[in-house]
Amino acid sequence: MNFVALDFETANSSRGSVCSIGLVEYENDEVKHEYYRLVKPKKNYFSSRNVSIHGITKDDVADAYEFDILWKNEIQPMVEGKFLVAHNAQFDMGVLRAVLDEYLLPYPLLAYNCTLNISKKTWELPRYNLKSVSDHIGFRFNHHHALEDAQAAAHILLKACEELKVDDTKDLVEKTQTTNGMMYDQQYEPARLNKKKKAKKPYSLSYAAATKETDPSHTFYGASFVFTGKLSSMNREKAIQTVDNFGGHTYSTVESNTNYLVVGNKTYEQYLQGKKNSKLDRTETLLSQGHSIEILPENEFLKYL
């Protein structure tokens, strides 16, 4: 599992007043890199309330760099194009946006989720703040130290995967019915917790292949598909069954490991005219991050069949 856990501490009530940052990068379920820095806020004012929470003072950051220097030289390469997690991500991603706006810096391209939301879908607990969930999973840490808070969020994510018996973040998001947030081109989509259960849709897991003699050499064998727009040649159920017959798998959302986004004829015509729905927009974002996803018009899909 590959992801980066993030945490910020701020000097005052302004979300742009970053005074420390912690990052923990995981690669293949192992810690690859840990990062911690004190940061001098642009408006270097520390409120007594914030100091009482994290203990960082104006004197502590006197010799620290401001965020824009750290961002360009150190932080951006660690988060650009990555999958991030934070506990109560609404706060931390709000801080990131605010401090980037303060320095007129462009937003990075990244996806993220919230371990608080994931916790709510994984365990029945009286409270879901970082300390309560960490206590539940047996992780001990120094709360309100940015690096240790990031470590705690990372452990919560890994423990949730273990609890729900999933091997990657895509399966975790689907099983918890959470929605990833995104940052890109000065745009922002919040991570969400889908409180109501979604009606079951016809995905490949609900279907059995019509024949067990699938062809491993076929392009669709083992590939992951997402459909968008109304198909004119067949209904959605038949399309999903067809993919399944070739040994492929169909999912509801576009993710970094999606192979094909199949687009109905009318929706594809609108796309060529510059009109994008959410799945096409997300695909373009992931493509810009270097992921390999083929946008497949319906007629091209039929040629493969």
C-alpha cells in the first residue's frame, strides 16, 4: 500500500498560519520516509490558545523557513501526485489550501481521504478523534506533534485495512463507502463520508462469467473497467456481463489503477466539445499525474469485443 499521511499545526486561528508539518510516506506497506519541520508563519503571530495545544512558540520558529521555501524545495515533491490521508482531513487540507493561497502557489495534483471518516465506517466507537481511535487500535503517541499525529493517521489507515481485509486504498474506499477528495489546478473537492447506503448497482462482482474458458491473451482479461454515459448498443448490465465474460472487472469509480473508462456515444461527443462529467474530469486528473487510463469511446469498445 502506497500513501502519505499528513498533519499540520497552526500558530493561530488562521488556517494559513502553519507552524509545523509532519509527513510519513509508506511504500508497499513500509515506512519509506518521515519528514518534520518547524515553519515560520508569514504573519508571525502565535495565539496563547494554540501554544497551549501544541507548545510551539514564536521563539521556536525564529530560525525556521517560511512555508513557500519548504514547499518548493522539500514538501511538494513528497505530495505531488500521491494519495494522502489525514485525520479530520477537512482541517489539514484546508490548511494546505490556505497557506498555498497565502503565497500564491498553485495547488498540487493529488487525491486524499480522511481517516476519521474511514474510522466511522470501520469501528463502533463513542468518539472518533485521533486520540480515541489511536487508543482503540493500541497506538501510543504524543498528540499535537505534527509528525506523531501523521504517524497515528497512518496506523489507523493500515489497521482499518487489516480490519476490513482489504489490500489497497481503492478497495478500502469502496468498502467504507467513502469518497476521495482531490486537489488540482486551484480546484478542490472534499473527501466525503456517504452516510446512506448506496443502492446496489450491477458491478462485475455480482455476475458469473457465462463461460469459464476465458482467453488470457484478450486485451480485457484482468483489466479494470468503469462505464460512464448511456450506451446505445447495449444496456449497462449486458456491458458489465460482457466484460466479465472476457475476464475483466467493472467498478463504480475511476481510480489510479483503472485501465479503461468506457464512454457512451452521446457523452463522448459532448466530451469532444469540452463538456466533461465527473468521471471524465477525474480521469484527466489522474492522467495528468502519470497514471495510465484509456478513455475508450463506445464504438472502440465494440471493436475490441
